[in-house]
Amino acid sequence: QTVVTQEPSLSVSPGGTVTLTCGLSSGSVSTNNYPSWYQQTPGRAPRTLLYSTNIRSSGVPDRFSGSIVGNKAALTITGAQADDESVYYCMLYVGRGISVFGGGTKLTVL
Amino acid sequence: QVQLVQSGAEVKKPGASVKVSCKASGYTLANYYMHWVRQAPGQGLEWMGIVNPSGGTTSSPDKFQGRVTMTWDTSTSIVYMELSSLRFEDTAVYYCSRSFQNGMDVWGQGTTVTVSS
């Protein structure tokens, strides 16, 4: 069973930069896993931030960026703002039509 | 604009089935795959499967094999997800989401399904 790993929680200061990562329990993440990232606040549907590693969804500011760093996918938030405080999920395509979400990272801006 | 509107909340007994609908507007249903995702109370997102409204193919993880059925009606632009043999742990918010570049771009508003005796 494939497990997608994320940091359970992270914090960042307002105006600071933070990187969230997304890994695989077995092996390295590559662009062939089409990493995508989603932001969710309580009681709301998720909002798509990025797909295919680094393509921003419509309306997403360019302070959200995606990459592959080492053997993981990464979401970097530059110039963090108070309303970035959310839970962030990554999703990876693991083959044979199957995708898997990570457990989510709760980001605190303080 | 592209929009996905889901059916309303459901309360079901254990062992029953539930069928959630997702009506697409602003684009041609057959041109995009559709994902189904759920979120149990206080938990993370869980990918349930994907359906191709054009080719008819579906994929879902082993966990849901035999219990989830994804169908569609291109004449009404509606995609359906039916989950059978409901258990208490199937209580969750269920989302449809349009597939784009192996991710998701547009999301439905969610449908709350409560399994209660």
C-alpha cells in the first residue's frame, strides 16, 4: 500500500518563507507522479493551488510555487500571509489510474 | 463559468447504499475525467476513484473495490458515485472534482453523508 507523507504541522512568520514537502513511502517522487497541492480551511471545500508539479491553478498568486526537491515534491510559500493559515494536502499519481493524498500539513502563521 | 453542483445531504442506515450526484456546467462533461474524494469528520482527504465520462473507464483503490460505482449521464452532464454496504466509518463529506493534468481543478461544494442507525 502506497503511503504519501507530509509534515503534520509547520509554522511560519508573517512575510516569511516556508516549504512543505510530499514524499512516497516507497521510492522517490518525480514529475511522473504529477504532484498537485490543495489548500483547505475548516468547513470549506479544498482549493486547488498547483498541479503537474508547478503549474498554478487559475487565480493562485505567484507566491505559491511547486518543485521537486531531492526525492520529494515541494510547495513553497513566499511572503506568508495570515490567511495562508490552512491545511495543505498534496496528491500523487501512483500509476494504474490510482492517486493518493498525503495526510495534510497544518500550517500556522504566527 | 465551470461549476460542479452536488446533491444534498443524506442520512443512511448501515448496510444501505447512497448515490451522490455531481452536475457539471460550463464545459463538456465528456472532455474531462472526474475524481471522487471524501473527508471523514476531523480527518484528511481520501481519494476514492476516477471516472472517464467519455471512454467509460473507472479506477479506484482496492479499499473501495466492489463497493463504489461511478456512472455518468452525458445528456444531463451528471456524474454519480454510489457507495454500497455503508458502514459507520463511511460518514464523511464527499466531493467530486474535475480532473486536470492528473490533478484537480474545480471542486463541488461537497455532500455530507451520515451513516447512523
